[in-house]
Amino acid sequence: MDHIVTVQDAVTAFADFIEPTDAELDAIEREMPVIRAELDLLDAQIIVIDRTPTELDQRRIRRARRRVLAAHRNQLNGTAGQSGGAA
């Protein structure tokens, strides 16, 4: 006779591994300036997705690209906490 058992024990046995570790959260926090800069660039690109970009739109996209590059540079140099460039 086969017994029917739940998989609850097997699922909850790995519950500690479902949440991110402190090291993973710290890594995400260090990457946040890059993530925010990339989101700003994406927002600027979405604005012009269905129309011809104006000069203002083109400037906004160029500034956003420069912020992405600066955020990547700062992250690689270990200066992610510092902000630079024009807003």
C-alpha cells in the first residue's frame, strides 16, 4: 500500500534559501546607481518610441546615456556612492 504524503517538508526544508543573503542584498545595493541610470535611459527611450524625437528628447537620451556610462564607471572604480555629472 502506498502512502500519500505531502511535499510540505521538502518545500519548507529549503525555506532559508528562498530569501536573498546579506551579501546578495549588498551587491544589489552597490548596483542600484547603475540600475537607476539604466531605468532613466529606458524611460527616455520609451517616451520617443512612437514619435520622432525632438531636440529636447535627443538631449534627454544623450544625458541618460552619459549617466549610465558614468554609473558603470563609478561602479568599476568603486566610487558608486559619489554622484557626478550634470543632472
